[in-house]
Amino acid sequence: MAHPYDALTADAMRDGGSWKWSTPGVDAHGRGLIGAFVAEMDFPPAPAVAEAVRASVDANHFGYLADAWVAEMATACAAFWADRFGWAPDPDRIRPLPDVLTGLTATIRHFTPPGSPVLLPTPAYMPFLRVPGMLDRELVRVPMAHDKADEPADGDWSLDLDALDAAFSTSGAGLLVLVNPHNPTGRVLRAEELAGITEVVERHGARVFADEIHAPLTFDGRVHRPYAASSAAAAAHTVTATSASKAWNLPGLKCGQLILSNADDAARWTEVGYLSEHGTATPGVLASTAAYAHGRGWLDDVLTYLDGNRALLAGADLPGIEVTVPEGTYLAWLDATALGLEEPPSAYFTREAGVVMTDGAACGGLGGMRLNLAMARPVLADALERVAAASAVIRR
Ligand SMILES: Cc1ncc(COP(=O)(O)O)c(C=O)c1O
């Protein structure tokens, strides 16, 4: 049955003017470009979210954040996490952030030994490759393990625990950046994988920054498992960051949440957290509260729609491209290494297919591309057909 999102056309998205759809030009065949790179969805907002933003305008809520609004957001966030993921963080330890990136910056600055390197499994969310260096910290990339699959498959990417262990040993890193559900491979980690990570981190007396921004976006009955909730040791060494911005599509409203899971970190945050919290937008806090408290029906409908898009990708025949269908997130990893292109694959497919994807090199994953599936299904079908045709030309 048709869904209202099916009617969202590429032309309408281009007219909308968001970054995702504003790459200028046409492809080699004169077709308009399809924006499939930055991680946001093409769908209109949840009614509860739109209403909260409208109400904030009507009530002139453009002032600095009141403690009561922060407390309401923390309570709504904790209740959502408890219902959805079986972990109820203490609302007093859920603090506002402008975004998750600020959470990483603050964690490196305030919760790791001065000068200590930062471990990052790759491929990774692009800015995470740059943030440690900007804070004068060494970035240590740890490639994820990957079983090459003949058929489109999910679940074939995993953290390489031996490599992480060795990287901690040789670098003396103080922090592991753990993104789950994972951008860009779409992995949703199992309980035993989380336990394995804890063992390695504890062995080295290190900390974890758990980026769980994609937590509500899981498929096929998989449930997100908050890392800090996985054991007492994990709670003691973890700083978690999340946001309603991915699941409810409000990244421009600038609001995230830092979740502290031990008393020492909570006490330290009261000393050092002020500057990090300061950029949080008041309308973003009000909208995030509405999303967590009243946006569940909308979210479930979006998840069903995204699942249909995943099925479309799983059934697509993209010659020479290895597809990882995501277990979570709306981002899919396409490995185009076998095509043997002499240019970055995203450049080739932007020019020849008119589909703008994130190049794997920006994620630390050469030869790959990150495709955003969160678009109208007919537009995705068009995008996949174009990619298939452009890859078939090479394979011929
Ligand atoms: C894993 C991950 N972390 C962080 C972010 C950025 O979030 P924010 O805008 O809250 O910094 C993204 C955005 O795509 C992401 O995918």
C-alpha cells in the first residue's frame, strides 16, 4: 500500500533546499542529482515535534535554557530509554548538549588523561576522524573486521577485539570511541560483543565514549543494548551521548543528551560541563522532549518505511558492488572495490549515476560509499537503478 512518503519527489526535495539535496549540477546524462550522503531523513517531522517548535515560537521561548526544561527533557529521555532499551538512566545524570560531537569533544577533554591518544574503529562517522587531532590528540584507527560476502548480507562487520587490544597496548590510548548502532556499517552489537569490548577496555584502564545517537533505529527485531547498561564495569568507564536528532530527524535544532553513568563523572561534569552545555538550543530541547514523550507512533511508522527501503536495497542487483544491508541506522555501506575505479567511487557515481553518496575515504574506508536510505521509496528505486546501470557499464 502506498505511504504518504512515496509522494515526496526529488524535485520537491531539491526545492526544499537542505544540504542533503543542494549539491549543484546534473549528472553526465543531464539528470538531477539525488542527495544520499548526509545523515538526515527526507521525511517531514513528527507532528508532536512540529507542534513543540510552533509552540516555542508562540510562547517566545527564545531565551536561555531553564532548568525545568532540561529536567523535562531528561525525564522524557530516560522514560523512552527505559521502555525501548530496558535501561532507565538517572534523569539527574542526563545533561543537555548542542550535539553529540560536543559530547565527544567534552569526553576527550574532561574524562581522559591529558595528551592520551583516541582509538577509533574504522570505517567511521567522518568527523570523528578529525576531532581528536583538533584537540591535539593522536587518532589511532583500528580497522573493523569484515567477512567479504558473495551475497548482500548484514552482520558481517565486527569490532576486531584483538586489534583493539593491541592498539591500546602500543598507543597507550585513554579512550575508545564506540558507535552503536554503527555508522556507516549499520551493525547493531550483540551482548557478547559488548562484553568483549568491556574486557579489553578494562584491561587497559581506559574509557569509552558510547555514541548511541542511532539507538532507536534498529530492524528485524533487533534491540539496541546501551553499552553503559551492559555491566557495572561498563557503567563505570563510559560516557554516553545520544540525541533525538537522527530518529526524529531534527539535527538543525541543536540538541543532544550526555548520559553519565557513575557518580564520579556526574560530579566532575558539574565542575566542567558548563561550556559544553551552553550551546544547546532551547527550541531543540522542547522538540526533543516532545519526540521522546510523544513521538513513538511516528517513529514506529518511519521504522516500518525504512525497513521497506532496506528490503529494496537487499533485492537490488548492483554489479560489482558488495552491499551491507544495515541492521540499524538508515545508512548502507556499498563496497565498490571490485569495480577497480581509478577515482573515488562517490565521484564516479555522482557523475555517472547522479547519486551523491559519502565517499568511503572520508570514513576511513577506502573503496566504499555510504548510501542514505531515508528517502521516498520511488526515489530510492530510481537511485538504485542508476547505480546499477553505472556499475554495469564498468563490469561489461
Ligand atoms: C554516529 C553519529 N554520531 C554523531 C553524529 C552527529 O550528531 P550531532 O549532529 O548531534 O553532532 C552523527 C550524524 O550523522 C552520527 O551518525
